[in-house]
Amino acid sequence: MIIVNGIMNQIPEFFRDIIVEGGKIILIEKYDHIAKIVKYIKHNEKLFRDELSNVDADEPISYADNVESDKLEVLKLKDDDHYIGNTKAKVTIITYSSLSCPGCAYFHENLLPKIKKEYIDSGKLLFIFRDYPNNEPALYGATLANCFENSYFELIDILFKSQIKWAFRKDFKKMLKNIGRLSGFSAEKISKCFEDKSFSDQLQMKAFKDMKTLNLNQTPTIYINQEFIIANNYDDYVKIIDKYLNK
């Protein structure tokens, strides 16, 4: 694996690593949240071609021997994670969610309250929520929630419950500001967070790094005790959670 560093200071902050394999830049365009990265590279093709011309085609490409270890490390509680519950609980759920994703809203509104009542409130489970914005409205929604760190989950709840009112509209920024203001949050602070490009870049970079490590390609993506799971209803979650509690 070759990391191209010569052009790092010429590209947006949220995309510092260009991974090159066999002289080709690896990008997966199907991920909506990196669409503007792809667009940027296409519009600056000569810049990247010039950089790649300096890559030795015969240079051996080495791959991380500890891919699985890297994945397990990502799926641990981080200092900057948003979470509720007992950090020493036997079971941990991590969700990668987009605030504009209807499936994510369904989980948050219909399944999480039951999981919270049965497992989180009793100290049996730690719940970690990670922002994975897959479009611009979701990015600004995540920006709004992260703007008020001490009220993060309150805003996540509000935004999922009001998703239909803002996530699919062209004037989503205005609607998000209104929702935040009507919920008692400073309109001035919201505007400052929206205007601070480094703020949103940081959110995207965190999501992009985890996407690369875990090969994330959908929302919600849910892990229980570092195992990717697919559960269709509350009973499915109960079976998986109880399995780990009884180990």
C-alpha cells in the first residue's frame, strides 16, 4: 500500500489519505457521503495524475496483516464516542446511522426505547451511536447535534422524530435551524457551526475512516459485541443480546 502525501495540502481536510493500488486510486463511488470527494478528484484529475506518475510501478505493495485486528479496535469505545449506558457492561451495541435514513429513524424510535428499558437502564448494555452521514442533509443534522455536545442525544431524538419535516427538503438548513431554535437551542451558535467547514469535515473524516476499515455500505449498520448483525425486529435483538449475556 502506498500513501501519496505530496498533494495532501491541496485537498479538503476530510480526505487526507489517497490509497493507491497498482497505480490506481481506489474509490468506491456508491457511498453517497464521499460523493463530493469523488467529484473533487475528477475535477482535479491532472493534479492526481502528476502525483501518481512519481509512483514506482515495481514497488511492492504490502497490505496490513492485522485487518481483523484493526476492525476490532475500531469497534471499541472511543474517547469521542456518544454513548448511553454502563461502560463496563457485558454487551455493547454500536450503530452507524444517518439522520436522514428512514431505517435508522425506525430503529431509534421503535426498537431502541425497548432495548433501553430492558438492557441499558439495568446496566447490562452499552449503546454507542456513531454519525455516518450519507448525504448533505444528514451531515448538517449531525453537525447540529454535535454542535451542542451536552444535549447530543436530545437532539438526535428530536431530529429522528422530525425527520420527515427537514431531511427530504431543499431548504433543510433553514428547517434544521428552526427545529433547533424551537427546541431551545441558540440560533446564533447553530449558524456558526453550520458555517465552520472544519466542523463538518471532521465529522466526515471520522465516518470515512471507519468506512475504510469496516467496509461500511449501508445505514443503519449495527454491531453487537463487535459482530455485524442483521436483525429485523425486537425479538431478534433480544436473542442476540441474551446470547452474549449468557456466555
